[in-house]
Amino acid sequence: MTQAMDQSLTMASSCEFGVWDQCVDSVKDACGCNRFVRKISNADTAAYVKAVQEFVGAGCEPVCGAKCSTEEPSCSSSAGHCEP
């Protein structure tokens, strides 16, 4: 389940550097932190939200950091996905 959740986040957060209006929407991850996505209304984001719900619903325990990131989101030019 973790792999499916990670893969769907990769798809939901993929972006094209330099394109306006990306990485401004966010959804909650399994730890309750905001994860920035390309667009809130696309199928990849819906798949990620569903994967998180299934992960939590199955009683799985996420590995969470000490705290959620408060950095401003942006599209990484090197990685091609929304960060943080």
C-alpha cells in the first residue's frame, strides 16, 4: 500500500518547470501534512487521495517526520515535481 501511495503522489505532484499555476493546491498525506500537487482537480490527485484513504483505513502506520514542512511550494526544475 505504501508503494501505491508513493507512486500516486509522484504522479499527482509532477509538474513542468516554468508553467504558471502549478503546485498551489494541496491535499493531506497519511501524516496529516499538506502535500502540494499540480492541480487539485485532476485524476492523479484523486488517485493519491484515494490511496491515502485506503492506507489509513487499513490501519497502516505512516512514517512521519518530526513536523510538517512550512516551506513555500514550487515546481522543482531538477526533479519535475512540486516541492516541498
